[in-house]
Amino acid sequence: MPEGRDVVITGIGAVTPIGVGTESFWRALCEGQGGVRKLPFTSGCIGPENIGALIEDFDPKAFVRPRKALKVMCRELQTAFAASQLAFADSGFEAYLGQHPDFDRSRIGTVFGSEMFYGSPLELADTIRRVADDDGMAEVADFGGAAMRDIFPLWMLKYLPNMAACHVGIAVQAFGPNNTIVLGDASGPAALIESASCITRGIADVMLSGATGNRVNESGMIYRGVVPLATPRENLADSSRPFAPDRDGAVGGEAAATIVIESAELARQRGQRPLATLAGSAVRFVPGTERGSCRAIELALQAALDQSGAAFDDVGLVVSHAMGDPQQDAAELAALQNLLPQTPVCAPMAATGHCGAATGTLHLVVAVLALQNGVVPPTRSAPFLADDFPLPIFSTPQPLKKACVVVINHSAQGHATAVVLKP
């Protein structure tokens, strides 16, 4: 990284549709498990709008302290808080602060990638019924006053995109930089780049960089239409098909992930072995006439590798953003064919679905785990790829032969990020 301070990753945490905690998530990913299923709040025949990858067996009460904070946390904030608690403990920094209570908390910061959070329509169902006339039609003019009487006074705090960074910062007493980045699918990596900048510029020593997202919220699914939805397959878990020739859209999911980064000198000082080094990163934007931008991905890849000092031949794994959208997958495939045609690729969204703003940070967690385990994880949709598919994608775990991993994320509008991790 520039400006002379090396940045290392010392902790990771993840709350995902295929596992809560990095150990269970990694095991499920390597076993080829899939999180896509019928959504519980839907009825009728199976269609694109009523399948998704939900987090199961998640109890926010096991993570959120103080418990009363749950009143002002929507599900996305709860999962973000849980992922951050897991990452902070994993980094050893929680224990370190207990042993060093005089540590300057203004040197700890928090930056999260986020998006718009949506409440459930059920929150207002009783109010709508109460203002309805005898024919069941709601009197719109009466709704505002009734809603003001019924809604919890702090209701809005549950859905503000910046509240993940806020809650986490308060919980760990991080009095340093606090920010939120909203950049679509690239939100999480953009937050990591901003977090690393805080360290390289010398305004912080430790940063919690996370992201949270949800593409299976009942209200949110009504409003989102940028990316087409996938056709459900006979086995619903096979519906998310990145790079497959019959792909026709994405499957929604939900997740949260957090990464603890710090200056290399602080990690050495406290005797913490880094999980990975943040060697290079870049954000680029090139708008186009279709969803995604091959050129933006190429520019981000080249810039991140240049910054890291690595060559294209040094990369042992690309953690791909492919989701099943015909246009965005094609843009990324073209970029990888141009720059990294022989490099193994993993597409985690085949297992987790598209988890909105959380996707990029979750993929960074995959990259760290790949380095730690020396493994290229499989891609669940690999068996559905064309026989002549030009990139190495595997249906079983493979050895990681080169200790340099690149994470790519990009948006439909033309943003692209690339992050390079090394041991």
C-alpha cells in the first residue's frame, strides 16, 4: 500500500446463508453446499421472486450487547454487528484491549459498506387495517397520523444505512474515523480501501471494515429491478448459476462480513500473526450501454496489481463477482480472458446468492480463507458450465499454487474494484 505503512488483516467474521462464523462458512463452501431455497414469506408456485438464500439459525441475541440495542436494529444491522463481534474476537484485539485499557481509542476506526435497508410491510399492516373503510379501502389522508401514533419513536434508526458503522463503533469504543460507503455491489471493497487509507495516512492504527446487505427483503424485492432474477431450477439450490450458459439472472441472498485491518507494526507489537497482507487495491468507473463494464474491471485489476508489485502470472486465485446476470458475467469473463486467462476462479455467489452490499466483503473473507488454507474453493455452478468454458473453475477444492489472490467486484452501473491479498 502507498505512503509507507503496511496494512495487514488480523481478523475476519462472516454471517452467511451457508454458515454463521468463518469456520462453518468455509466448510460449507468447500463442500459445495448451497443456500438457495424457497423464501418463507412467499406462497403459490415457485417463481424468480420467491426464492433466495436466507441466513438460518441466526440468533442476534447471542451477539448484540446491550440487548436493548436490538430495538433499533433491522436484520442487516444485527448481522453486521454479529460479523464484527466475530472479527474483533478473531483479531485478538478484544483481548488486547482488555490487557491494555489505556490504548488510545481514537486510533480505532470503523468504515462499512452499506445500502438502503427496507422494513417489512407487516410493520404497518395493523395501521392500514385501522384506517380502512367498510369496504377495506384505506383512507390515505388518515394514514399519516395513525402511523405516527403506531410506529416506535426510534423506528427510523433501524433502517439508516450508516447505523452499522455507528453501532459497531459504539460497541468497541472506536473513537477514530467512522464512515459509510454506499456504492452498490462495490460498497464493501470500497469501504476496505477507505479503511486502509486511514491507516496509511496515519490517522488510525486499527480499522473495522465491514459490509451488510440483503436482497431477499420483502419490501426491497418490490423496488429492485436493475439485475434480472434467475429462473428457479428443479433443485432450488442450483438456481444461482454464475457463468453457466443457461444463466438468466441473479438469486438474492443476505449476509454480513467484517475484516479487521491494522498497521503491520501494531500487529507485530502485540504479537498478532496476520492472516493476510493488503497488497494493492483500486476503484475504477467506466459507464457503458449494458450492465457491467469490462473496461472498468480491467483498469481496476491492472491498477491493483501494479500497486501490489505482483504480475498477472503471480495470481493463484480470482474470487469472482459473477452472479448469473448474463451481461455482468460476460463483462467480467471478457476481462479475465484478456488479463488472467489461466488463473483459477471461484464464484461464491453460486452458493450464497447475491447478498447486496455485503458481497464484496464476504468475497474478501473467502480470499483470506483461501490463503490461510492453501485451497482454491469450488464453485457450486461448475458442473453447469459449458465444456469449452475458457477459465479454470472447479467443482471440488484444489490446491492454491500461487500465494496471491485477487478479489473482483463490480456494479451494473460500471463501478469496479480489485483488491490484491498476499500472505
